[in-house]
Amino acid sequence: MLRQEARFSPRLRRARDPPRAPSLAVNTIALAFSEAFSMVARLDQTLVEIVLLSLGVSLTSVTVGSALALPAGAAIAVGSFPGKRAVVTTLNALMGLPAVVVGLAVYLLLSRAGPLGALGLLFTPPAMVVAQAVLLFPLLAALTRQVVADAWGESREQLISLGATPWTSALALLFDLRFTLVTIVLAGFGRAIAEVGAVMIVGGNIDGVTRVMTTAIALETSKGDLPLALGLGIVLLAIVLVLNTAASSIKDAAVRRYG
């Protein structure tokens, strides 16, 4: 019996000892966060390249999407044509368009077997811009249509009495609502820069070519490179925070100035 107790006592002692894995995991995570903040502070070259590419692609896609969506939304709001209700319903439904579906559709268009395959845009930043612009168009157009339609209902008689046509009315309302439209565009930029599905499909997540923040975070996390993934996540959160702050500031400034 004493021999058995002596034989099993080490096991009993190990069973009573607290596990070491959690503390090791905490140390690993803390070290990863420390390295991530260090990469951000020293402007790590790899991190900066990925962030700049992300900003470039997202800014371009928002510019293209806004140039098409804002006039389209305003025209739908002030226009009167058969099937308008169906168009509005479709536009509102497409606000929740899955990003991977957009990526697949653009991939089929730009692939070698697709109608635009001769352009050779697949797995390039322009392909990512196209995918994001397509994804943003219904969101920006639907939100623009809503705010312009509300303003059109209040100012319609006044604009018509001044001899304004539907097109000039749409332009006038877009100008009057410029502060609200800026917040809409900022919301679109926030969605574009945080998007992962479409850009991964059409961009291919190629290192140094089409790797943006969201796709890099997904890849580096799967590889176990937590510092880079966390560093990119910190930058992405900072960008989203700045966008939200800017949108709130613009809205407050507009309220103070125009009531």
C-alpha cells in the first residue's frame, strides 16, 4: 500500500497543481499585443504597405460608387416613371447584398472566360475597386434616395414654382443635403475598408499586390502570426473610430449651422 501511495503520489501532486497552460496563453497574447503596438508605433513597412493599399482601394471604390450612386438615388427620388416602386424595393433589398456574391459575379465577369476577361483585371487592385464599387452602389443609392425623397416632399412645390425641372431639383437637393451625403459616403467608406469576401475572391490576397487589411488579418491569423494580425486590427479599428467621429462631427456642425 505504501508503495502504491508512493507510486501515485506524484500524479496526485500534479493533479493538485494549478495548470500552467492558461498563464502561458495569457503571456503569449500579451506578447502578441505588445509586438502589435510596437509594429504600429514604428510604422512597420509590411503593415504600412497593406494599410496604404487598403486605403487606396477603398477611397477609389467609394469615389466611383458615390459618383454613380448619388445622382442615381436623387434621380429616382424626384423622378416619376413606371415601375418606380419596384426599383425602390429592389434598391433597398440590395443594400444587404452578400459580399461574396458580388465577388463571385465580378470574378465571372473578369475571368478569362468572362466577357471582360480580355482586360486582364482579375487579381489586380482595379478588380477590387470594381467589386467594392458594385457592393457600395445600392447602399449609397438607397440612402441618398431616402434623404432626397424626404427633402423633395418638403420642397417640391417651392422648386416647381421657381421653374425647376426634375434634374435641376435633384441637383439643388443634393447641394442642400451635402452634409448628410458626406455622412452617407463615410458610412460607405467604412463598409468598403472592412470588407473581406469580395476583395479576397477577385484580388486573390497576393502579397504586395492585392493584400489589404481584412484579407491579411484572415491570413495571418490562420498562420498564427498574431502580431501582424493584431496590428492591422488596431489600425482598422482606429480608422473606423475616426470615420464615426467625423460623421458625428459633420452632422453636429450641420445642425448648429442650419438647424
